[in-house]
Amino acid sequence: MIVSIFEVAGPIMVGPSSSHTAGAARLSRLAALFLDQPFTHVSFGLHGSFARTYAGHGTDLALVAGVLGIRQEDEDMKRAFQIAQERGITYDFYPTDLGDAHENSVAISFTLQDGSVTRIVGSSVGGGRVLITNVDGIETEVTLDFPTLLVIYEDRPGMLSRICAELAYANINIGVLKCGRKTKGGIACSVIETDSAIPKDIQTALTRLLGVKSALILNPSEA
């Protein structure tokens, strides 16, 4: 079994726990990057160990801090509730059952300024590492260990080929590609991890393709 040193020593962080505090903050900060507009309220559905120990380990503070963009090593994490109040952001926590999800999992529902809701499910898997598993009902696998492109598009023939062609034109090599969809012929999602940084003009090129709903570039430095 290969064990990363980060799973032993943990990341640089405001404690007490790499999974329940640092990982929680990183997870919710990553979730907030998926939004296309500001939010006014966040509901955190806590699963498993998160639901049982969140107050004692500071998971509640960490989750709120993360959606506010506060990093896990920032002392402002301790003031997350106060900062949220100053920014006019409300929040709530509730226990939930996410089935066979990792013990340290949370469903984060953002109420956006236009009244719509974006729901993102993810897990803190140890040593500050995280995994986004669901975005608005579409199964995903986003770790942000590598430069990542998340593309939402209509599920029809040729879409994935055209998306990959745009990356090829830009001389960007795909390391890992994972696809998911809600229903056949509905909305699909591709998570593309690349070997090099993804330039911003790729985002513009993809959103111009007929059938592409959105394209989001995520860089490891952001999480």
C-alpha cells in the first residue's frame, strides 16, 4: 500500500483535523468555484462522521470559511461565522444520509442571487485531499490534483469529439477524461484532467460550441 506523506503529516492548516477542518475548508472552497454568480445562502447537509462530530472538530467553521474563499491555513477561518454575517451570507447545517458516500461527506446547496440552487456533493478523503462526486445531479470525480476542465453540454453525438479537438488545437494533452450524464440525450458532464495549465481562451472557445452549456477551468492553486 502506498501512503502519501501528506496523509501522515497533513497539510499546513488551522487545526485541529486535516480531514474535518482543513479538508472541509478546501472542499467547500472548491465547491464555490463551480458557481457562475454570487450566492446568498448555503445549506450544508452533513453525512457520516461530519454529522456526528462537526462542531467539536470545527467542521462547521471550516465549511463556512471555504465557501467564503478562506484557505485552510488562514487564521480568519476562526472568524468565518462573523465574516459571513458581515457579507450578508446566511447558512445552516443539517444531518443527512448520502448512502455509501465517504464518512466525511457533505451536500452543499448554494442559493444564488437569482433564486436558483446549485447542489454539490463532495468528500474530505484524508490529509486535506478532497473529491467532488456530484454536481447538480451529475456524477463527477474532481480532485483538483491536476489542471481540470469541467464541461457541461448536451448529450448528443460528436460533442465530446469537438471538445477534445479544441484541446488538441491548443496542444494540451489529456491525462484523464471522465464522463457522466443525468439521462440519455439530456445533459452530460466531462471532467478533463490535463498535463499542463489550461489557458483561459479554451473556456471561451468551448462555450462558443453549439451544445456546450458551460466550461469551467479549475487550477490546483485555487484549492
